[in-house]
Amino acid sequence: MATRRTFLRNTALGGLAMGAPGIFSSLGDLTNNVRPAPSPSPSPSPSPSPSNDVGQILIDYAAGVPSAASIKRAGFRGVIRYMSEPRASWMIGKPMRASEVQDMKSQGLAIVSCYQFGKGTTSDWRGGYSAGRTHAAKGVSLHNAAGGPSNAVIYAAIDDNPTTAELQLVVSYLQGWESVIGRNRTGVYANYPTIEHLRARGIGSYFWMHNWGSGGRIHPAAHIHQFEIDRQSVDGVGIDRNRILKASYGQW
């Protein structure tokens, strides 16, 4: 079965997405020369003030924990980190710990919290509303243990290309999240059609977009865009690269 990773690896244009940080190199950039438009209704932010980070790159990873000094030296603005338990033994970078937070902050790096445990047939969202409440509670607990602020956004992962029929289950799952942490703190990692569906129903306040099923487009409501998967590493740890699209993107 195709996944977002095989989608990118097998796309001929994927190999061109290795430009230096700060240069537009997403699949959408290369195919349609698409640039993200301003959101028609900016979402409320837990950040004390807007940043000037637009266009800079965040990295996410799960197979280890690179040092903050190495991340900064590589030119990255910060990290998107899992506040979730490891699903497999190789995921030694899950969850983020307080010591890693201290390391990142010592180098002035931004942190964004995210949550994902299951994948594929075990995806968290497949459990609907009750699963949303359960996973949100776990995410908040791990976020707090790492030292994350009590008002920070946590992105819940819809690491899929859901069918039209499945989108109602996605909505129910995220309503579970919102019942625990509130809409203002609920971020969503998803593709273009899923973001479109959620926006039309008033679900979620922050959006981190992935390319699988997005048709080479960047959603105008996206705060972060994941444009490259598993093509680079820092300290020997494989990373994904993500471009910041809005001044407030859930950073802390």
C-alpha cells in the first residue's frame, strides 16, 4: 500500500527538493509554482508575539535525538517534536524529554509539539471521538512533562490520505482532541483535502500540511509545510524538513 513516504521517494521531483533551507523547494513549488497565500482568518496564537520565521525550516525526527548545536549549525530554525510514546523499537527519539528541551532552548531554537502513535490500520484517528480524548490526554501529559507551556499548540497527526467516507471519523477524532485541550490549542498534521474539510467545519486552529494526496498544492491555511521526508540527517539521525509559512505556527 502506498504511503506518504513512498509517494515522495518515488516522485521524480522529490529528489529536487533538497535545496538549502530558506529556498522554496516543495513539490508544489516545483510543479505549479504555488506560493502560500495569507490565511483569510488568522488563527489565535498562544505565542506572545509573531515571529519573523516565515520561510525558515523546522525539522522533525523520531529515530534519535540530534544535538541542538548540530541542528543550529545546519541552519534550521527549530524542531517539531513528538509528545507521544514510541510505536516501534527504532523510535528512540520519542517522546521529547525535558533535557532535550533545555538543550534546544540553550541554542535559541523554536519547538513545536506534535502527537502520533499509530499508523496505517492502527492510526489514532480511526478510533474516533473517544480515541481523540485518550490520545489528547497522553499528548498533554508528555508535553507537560517535557516542560511545554500550558497554552501551547499540539498538532494531532492525520498521517494519511483519508477517503471522503473516512473524513467524518477524522472530524470526530479531532473533536475529541478539542474537548480536552480546546480548539485554540488543537493543531492538525494533514493533507490539503483534509485541511479543506476541517476548515469548512471549524475544526482545528493550526495546520501542518504534508504532500501525500495534496496534488502539488499548498493550502492557504497551512502554518507549516512538510516538503521533504528522509533525505537528510543531522548527527546521523534521519530528518524531515518543514517550511514555516506563517509568523505564528504553534512555536514555543
